[in-house]
Amino acid sequence: MSDLALGRWTLRLVAALALLGWSAVAQAACPVGTPGLTARVEIGQTGRSLELHRPAGADPAAPAPLLILLHGSGGTGARMLAASKLEATADRAGFILVAPDAGIPVGSGFVWNIPGVPTVTGKIPDASDPDDVAYLARVVDSLVADGCVERARVYVTGLSGGGRMASWLGCVGSRRYAAIAPVVGLRAGNPKTDNPQEPDPATCQPALPVPVIAFAGDNDATNPTQGGGAGYWQYTMHAAEQRWAALNGCQTAPTTAWVTPGVYEERYAGCRGEAEVVGRMTVGGTHTWLADNDALWAFVSRYRRD
């Protein structure tokens, strides 16, 4: 082949690769973590490290869905990861799982900064406390920029205080998070000051409908599904479901059905953007991780933020 012919062939090859969206060499693989393993890493130069699990067998050059797992008050990401057993689910379903630590130290763990809401210590976070909403946004943006995560498929779950934080992210981050899955911690804004048995509409105004699946037990003494408890709790889980259904514009009457022996589900459908609201109740369940991990993932993974 002459030098001229070789040059023309090379130009055609480069042009074809460019049309396919490839670089002249290859698309860079996700540089964070190792498939099939969990590692403690810092994401996005935030100064805070977290637990990250890459699914086994995933294509390192293809962005994956992301599930953020938030620990309960006084906990840590590492302990939450072990208790939830979500690593096995991530490997089966092919999503990246991150378990960060909250920003406010308490005892041997941390608590989440939900603006205006007292932590389990009774202190309302102020400007001196880390902004956990901004921190989690930086984690997501960095993983997307690195080619690890598909921006349209980012989801949040969490236990207890982490469930309340997941609910808060639904309130203030609906453009970023495609669905939420609180466990023993579903909220829909702060309790009203003058009537704490109702959520205050002014404190939760998502820009987009937010699909919700929430798991709880009817024998939870910490965050009682029937309401009461600490000042940040008060209104019932049913009231939280109803508020999310109203926010999502759900039009059909809720249905209740047993999904397994001892577990029933209340479902609100006919919602804007098909953003259903589902509450799963475990009869006799207490304040612990009682989510069905496969059902959790099957629900949230139906949704995208395009």
C-alpha cells in the first residue's frame, strides 16, 4: 500500500471511530474501585472517604446505575453496608453501591445534616456543620464525570436517620435522584410546628415527581409507623405516603395487598411520570434493615432522570 493510500485509510478509520464516539485508542474504564470488591475511597476531592462496591462482571467501560446507601444515626457506611447485605444484590443486578459516612460526628459514628431538623442529640445543624446534600451531589457528579455512573440512574436508600436523609434528598434533589427507598425512615418534610401530626408542605417541594418505595415494621418503637416518637418524627408513615402521593399527582385510590406472608403493601398509582408510591409493612417488624433488597432494586431501577 502506498503512503498516500495508507494515509487515506488511516483518516477513514479515525473518522469512523469519532462517529462511534470512541477515542483513537479506547474509551477509558472507570478508574474507581475494582469489579467484585468493596474499597474505601475518596470521591471528587471532598476530603471524605466512603465505601464503594463495584459489581462483579460489569463492563468497566460502561457507566452503571448507582445506589447510595445511607446509614442510620450514629452509624457508619461500613457498618450499614454489612447490615444491608446489598453488595450481593449489586453483583447480581450490576449496579455500583456506595455507603458514605454522614458529616456530623456522634459517638463512634455520624449523623446526617437535614436542615432545620434536630439530630438524635437534639441539636439542629447550623452553618458550621458539613453540608451533606452538597457532599452527596459532588460524589454523584464525580462518579458520572469519571464514566463510572449513568447520570439518569442514580437512586438513594437508607436506614432510620439515613431513611430520613433519603427522603430529604427526594424533597430537594429530585432532578438528580431518580427514586428513593427509605427503610424505617420515610418522611415527606418536617412535622408542622402547630400540628406535628401532619407534614409541613413548605418543607418538601420537589421539582419533579419522586418514585418512592418505603419499608417499615409495625412494631418499630424508634420511628413508630403510627406516629409519635421524637420531635423530628411525629406524623404517621401513612401520612408520609399520602403526602408523596399528592406531590406525585397520583390519581387512583391506594390498593393494599399481601406480597408475602407477614408483609403487605400499600400502593399509590396513576401518578405523574408513573412515579408510584409504595409502602411495604412487615407485621411485627422492628427498627432494623427489613427491606427486601431484590424488591427494592426492582422498583427503583424502573425509573430514570433523562
